[in-house]
Amino acid sequence: MGLTKQAVGKGALDRGLAASLVEYDKTIALAGNPNVGKSTVFNGLTGLRQHTGNWTGKTVANAQGICRTPTCTYRIVDIPGTYSLLAHSAEEQVARNFICFGNVDTVVVVCDATCLERNLNLVLQAMETGRSVMVCVNLMDEAVRKGIALDLPLLSSRLGVPVTGITARRKSDLQRLLTLLEAPSQSPLAVTYPVAVESALARLEPLIRPYTENRISSRFAALRLLENDTEFLKELSAFLGVTLTDIPTVCTALAEAKDELAQAGITADTIHDQLATALLRTASQVCRGVVQQTHTTASLRDRRIDRLLTDRRFGYPLMLALLALVFWLTLTGANLPSQWLSTALFWAEDQLSALLQSINTPKLLHDMLIYGAYRVPAWIVSVMLPPMAIFFPLFTLLEDIGYLPRVAYNLDHIFRKCHACGKQALTMAMGFGCNAAGVVGARIIDSPRERLLAVLTNNFVPCNGRFPTLIAVLTVFFIGTSGRGTDTILSALLLTAVIGLGIAATFLVTRLLSATVLKGVPSSFTLELPPYRRPQVGQVLIRSLLDRTVFVLGRAAVVAVPAGILIWALANVTVGDVSLLQHCANVLDPFARLMGLDGVILLAFILGLPANEIVVPIMLMVYLSQGNLTEIGQLSAMRDVFLQNGWTLRTAICMLLFTLFHWPCSTTLLTVHKETGSLRWTAVAALLPTAVGILLCMTVKAILG
């Protein structure tokens, strides 16, 4: 059987999801717990390259694609990962609603072969919806490596649905999965609930069935009525065109059923636990005899590695050492490509300038386009692209290997003391590459309060756009400019120490917000430690470069064009033989002096709102009284310029602090507004780090005089 693949695109997962772009015969929903390789199955079937990060909750938006076989055309929809259809988070609601109301022909539940019993909870709930269900047990190679043997025919017999075992990277296994989709349906297993619950269901189901028949399971709808799942019942009413609780007979039977449950000691507060317990008990019974495990060298090795990486004594030093190594590799590897890219872009600038001059472009328009609209984005690309192109692949490798969940595990108890969620550690780590990416990554946090905490504090760790400024100041004032290899190592270590300060501030501000405007108790969450896996280097490069580097760079470049025109205008329009840029710096100077800085530095940060990479060039442009962005070729020459304009060691320290703690770039602010939908919280996200930076700078100024 051959596969033909056609990408269809991305969109919101909801009841009205349409496939007008291409005709298809059947809709297949790919469901599964986070981190089971569901998106890898999707990629293999459709050819799309959906991101498949190796940590909990990565897929927070859907993708859909077309997969054709000789007999059928399938629309494959990759829905958000979820542990349960008893939805708590927005992603779980999206997954449940699509399965229940999305006109799905078959739900393929992807399970992890290394922890099958836990995955069966979702399988049993999917079967309860009345949809045709198929179980796809993925990661069979990992199971073999860990000494796990599965009797899949026995599992299929007990569940009453088709079951297949695959390794998603093997095309032959995916062919077998598609073949099984066309297998005739069987008789699915029904979960048995406590006697009182079964009695209540028997009372409700006959009354509900006329309205739900052939559309959704009356048993599943009755269970949600007993739970009083208001969000689901609202969606169900829209789907059926009738509100079940408005039907007198159903309303009466529901009241009687709840009275019966109360007499049996099952209240509105405990019925959810009763249902969940029954599901877990059934999953355990189904798995008995299906899973056989013997310890292997690989599983024992994983345990030894975990004991080291998650140990309180060694886990944190190893995290810091790995962070320093990543920064060292980024700093060392980015220098030469940055020079090449800068040379190429400024060569292109010369060619563009010559072209404009050849067509007699007015000088004012020529300078505005070349030195404003072009040069500022060129600066951003030349400085920003090389470190991102190194940092993001390294970060993605850590995802694929399985290390990042260990970071979340180590930091979980610290975040819990801050009344936050341990998943915030993952979003914080993403912020090192780009704060906008970290803000988007906060979607993996279920609690709205804790998600907002992660969004508001993400800017306390520096993105790669602030690295050039931090490195330049650290090098010229604290390390030296000899160019020795030891200088790069020392720079990476000092940069790690500075970032450690940012991490500490993240904890402190998170705790402060949790005790004031965002009070709450930390929620519990399931964090599985996935097996260590050999990374797919090719996909790592594609995902990190396309999904992250190009995306972030594109958004930064878009806002840089108008910013470049503004900066050029301020530098070239004069009032009294003094540029507007210098006038603005003079206005800001008194307040900047209170922070141990000067007006030029503060103005450079303000004008650097589109991208932090242009802060130092703007400073040099004003100090050297030039009308265009400029660069000092040697760090020693940069140091001389700073010293000639009154910089001291105190200025350098304050510069480091304000680089670390100030408002997010425009890309991050736009992302915060998009994620929160609130101008107020966007303003808070900007003011929080700025207030911390001003306070610390003023403190240093007071201490050092």
C-alpha cells in the first residue's frame, strides 16, 4: 500500500473545523498523552513537519493533513496531547470537543509502549464517547530496549478494539496502521462504575438516547450530566441543538439520580474521583498479563543517569555546567558566521545604494532607505541570526534527548515554593533563546493563574538578543580583549553568573506576584520523565531553524524597518546644530544619572525596543556623533569610546543590570498581548523587569557613589 501526502495547513481545533481545501473520505483524530510520539505519527502519515518536542504538553495547536491510500483518502487531525477527556485545561477541552463534536470517523489513540497502563485511561474514555477507536501502541523499539514485552492480541481482545504496535519512524509500521483503520469494528469494552453510578446511568440513558443516538454516546453524555461538567454540557447543547437539562423528564431523572448517589455517599465533590478510580482500575485489569518486563542494561543505565541528574547535590551544578557549555558553544561558534553575515549584508547594502543612485533617487530618500530601513534590520540579522542558529539547535537537542523534563523535575519544588508550576522551568529555558518563544511556550501550563505567572516573568531571563550587549560589556570591562581562548571560557562563566541572577529574580518576582495580585495554591501536574532517546539530528536542525530561528527573526525584522527609519530621522534632523537624538539623550540624562548610567545609554535602550541587538550600535552612533548606525571593529576601541564618554566600572555594572532587567522587546510584548488578550497584563510584563532594573541600578549607584 502506498502513501501519498499532501499538507493542508494549520487552524483552530473546534467543531467547525473544515476541510474545504481538499476532498476526503474519512476524518481521523490522532489523540494521545503528551510525549507519546503522536505528532511523529502525524508527520509520518501526512508529510508535515509538526514540532515533536520531548517534553510534556508540546503540541498546543493542531495540524491537519491528507493521507491517501488506494481505497480511501483520510484527513488526519493531530489534536492537543491530553491525559484525560475529563478536561481541566483549555488544550484538554479542545481535544475532547473535537473527538466528541468534530464529525470524527475514527479516533486513533497513540499510546506509549513503555507505560501502557497509564495511557489506557484515555483509551477507555475515547471508547466511551461512542466513536470508533483504534489503539496505536508507539515506541515499541523503546519497549524492547527497556525489556518490556507486550501481548497486543490479548490487549485487543480485552479492549474490543483494533490494536497495533509501531515505531513511528518506520514507514512499514505506518502502512500497517492504515491497513488496520479499514478493519471492521468490534465490541468495545465498557467501564464498570460503582453500583450507585450504574443505577443512575440506567435511569438517565434511555431518556437521553433519542437526542444523542448516532451522534454521541448517551452513556458518555449521562456521565457528564452526573458530573455537572458545565463546559462540556454547553458544547453538547450547541452540538445537539437542545439542552438536555431543559427537558422535563431528563431534569427530573437527573435530580432523582443525584439523590440516589448522595444516599450512597457519592456527592458532587466526590463523583469525579469515583469515575476516575473506576477508569484506573479497569486499565489495571486490562493490562494484567499484557505487559511483561525484565530489566535490561539500557533501563538500568537510564536509572543511573537519572539518579545523577535529578539528585539535589549534583543536579543543580550539572544544570549550571550544561548552561555554561551551551553559552560557550554559542559564543564561540557565532563569532565567525556573524562576521561573514555582516560582510555579506553590508556588501548588499553597497549594491542597493548603487542601484538607488543609478536611478537618481533623492539623497534624503536614499539615506532613509539605506541607513534606516535597511541597515537596522541588517544589524539585527547579522547579530541575531548566528547565535540563534546555534542556541536553538542545542536547545532542541536537549529536548529530543529527554533532558529538559529533568530540569523541570529539579526546579519543580522551587517553583512550588513560589506557588507556581514546575512547567515554568521549561518556558524559562525557552526564554534564553527568545522571550517571545518562552511566552508562547507557557501554553503548556494548565492553570490560567500559573500560566500568567510564567508569561509575566519570562523576560527576567535574557534572550539571545541581549547576549551581544552582555558579552561586550563583560569582555571590555571585566575580562580583557586579548582574544585568548581562556577569555571565551571566562566570558561564558560570567555570563552564566549574570543569568543566574536573572533566574533568582524570576523566583523572587514569581513568589511576590503569588503573594499579591496572583494569589493561589500551586496546582499539581503529571510530569513524566521520558526515556533518553537518540536525537534525530536532521529534524532537529529543520525544526530549530524553521520553527524557531526564522520565525523569531522574521518578527524582529518586521518591526525593525520602521524603527530604523525613526532612528535615522532622529540622528539626522537637527535643532540648533544638535541632532534630535542628542536632544533626547540630554532630556533623559538627569534620570539616567540616578541609575548610574547616562542619557545616551537610556535612549539606546528605548530605541532598541524593536530588538535588543541594536542598543550598543545606537550608543556608539550618538557618542561618535554619526548619523548612521556604526560598529567599532575592535573591542579595545569600543572600550576607549566608552571611557572617553565618562564610563566607569560602576557604569559597566549598571549597564549589565539594566541589560538584564528592562522592558521586553516589541516582539515579546506583541506576543504577551496576543497570549493574554490584555493591555493591562502586557503593561505589567513591561513594567515589572524595568522596575527591578531601575531599583538595582539605583542601589549600585548609592553604594559605589
